Amino acid sequence: MNAANIIDCLSNLLKDNLTLNSTSCVSQKEREVAQHFCETITKLNECKIFEFEEETTLDVGETSNEYENEDDKNTFYDDNSSGADDEWDSKDNERERHDLSDYSLEYMKEVVAYTDAKDSSGKRRRSWKSVHEKYKRIPAQTYISRFRNYLEQQGTKRQKIQKVDEMVFQMFVEAREKNLMVHDVDIQRWGLKVAKDMKLNEFHASDGWVKNFKGRHGIVSRRVTNIVTKHESANLELIEKSKENFIKDFYTRSSHFRSSQILNTDQVGIEKEVHSTRTLSFGGEKKTFGAVASKHATTHSYTVQPMISLDGKQIGPILLCLQEPK
């Protein structure tokens, strides 16, 4: 496309449709609007791919009997007037709550499928009267159009928010199964991503929504009690089995020694790298795991290593390592 041709055509259209007066001084706001138009035309000129969306509707008044004949009586028409429900208009949220909250997605699908059924000639075979006789919960013919619109938009706003809740909770469960540390911002990020995929543009994952989400699923902030690597997280079941075998072996062998002869030594780490010590997880769990990229960077730089006996006495010198060479 040629940007000059676009500007010429736009200029001619404005001259034909608007009364132009260039005698006044140019304001800052007018300059900003002109700059916006310039940027829009420039981007349009640089685009390689364009998407065009087109929607055709047939609006027929519910009480109109004009031009009605016998064939029309056997055909169901949609009342999809300009005043139909707007799923995302906040002014209509109260009306949506009263009009559609009592209908499940399955019910809407069943009604629309029954209404849209066609005969062998390809025409709809059911009138509004027959639809209403089967589905008496529907108070007016306009509800069929609303059902159809909501199904095309993957359900009502309330149903979509419920779906966001379910999918975000599944993401949370998967993250904690991998011992990944999760915070409020992660829940918000997941919620916004899922809502965007569902075209739920009015969902903002507010602090209030996050608080309610955690309350519904019993999620609380907990201190991380065990730091493990991602490799250790993947082999958690094997580690638990090894622990059980060690405890059984210890009780078998320790019966042959006095408490003063059973020694234990371990390193106490002084962390070099600061890491999160809390995460959102499920209330009541005995251990809360948190995965890091490298345990060496968080617990292995500065260490002290004492030795104690089973009767609680410190044995020998305390070893101190200020800095490992690697």
C-alpha cells in the first residue's frame, strides 16, 4: 500500500463529510490526535498481514406479524436486536445475574441444539412455541439468542471466572508438586494469562480476588522448611524410601552400642545467596518444600560442622569452613 494514497483518500473523505475550518490556531490536543493518526497510518503501511472480522445478523422483532405466512410459522427466528445483552458491559451485569445465572452451560447447549435442529431440506423445523413447550424455564424467545451468544463466547462472565479459578488452582497444584515457590504475584499472573486466553478482558486478578482464591482453596503463606534441588524434587519418592530404610537400619545397629558411642556430624549452612523463605501452599502440611536452581549457592558457601553424641554431648573441635574453593 502507498501511504500517500491513503492520506489523499482520507483528506477527500473528510472534506466531503465534515465542515472544515482551518482559521483557528492548532491546539496541543489537535497535534496529539494528528500524531496518533500518523502513527496508525505508518503501522498500517508497514503491516504484512491483516485480519478482517465481519458479522452479519438478521434482526426480527418478536411481536412483529408483518409478512408472516404459514411457512414462517414453522421456522424459528432469532431476536438479536441492537439492545441485546452485552456480556462485557458492566451496566448489564445485574441483568445478567437475574437472567442467565440460573442456566448451566449444559442446559444452554441443549436448548440451542434443539432449536437449531434442521429438517432434510436444511430449514429449522421447530418454532418458538415448540421450543417453549419443551423448555418452559425460558421466559422469552430472546433468551435463545443470548444463550447462543454466550456459548460462542465460552459462557457467561461468572462461568468464565469459575473456569479461571479452576485452571489457576490446577497450575498452583502442579507448581507445588514440583516444590516451586509460589507467591501472590504468581497467582495473579496465571489468572491474567488464563483470562486473556478466554477473552475475559475485564478480569484484572485484583488483590481481593487473590485473597478469596486462597481462602477457597485453603492456601496460606508458609515458611519453607526444606530446600531441595529440582532433581531432588523429581526423586522425592525414592528419597522417602531411602529414609525409611535408614531409620530401620539405625534401630537395628544402635542396640549394640552405648549412646556416647553413637556420633552424628552435620553442616550448618550460612547462606551466601538470599532466597525466599516463604511460599503459598496448603494449610496443615507437615513439610513445605521449595525448589532452587542450586543448593550450593544458598547453603554451601559458609559452614560450621560440629559433632555430637546420642547422649547430647559435643565431641571434638567444631570445624569451620569460611569459603569453599568451588
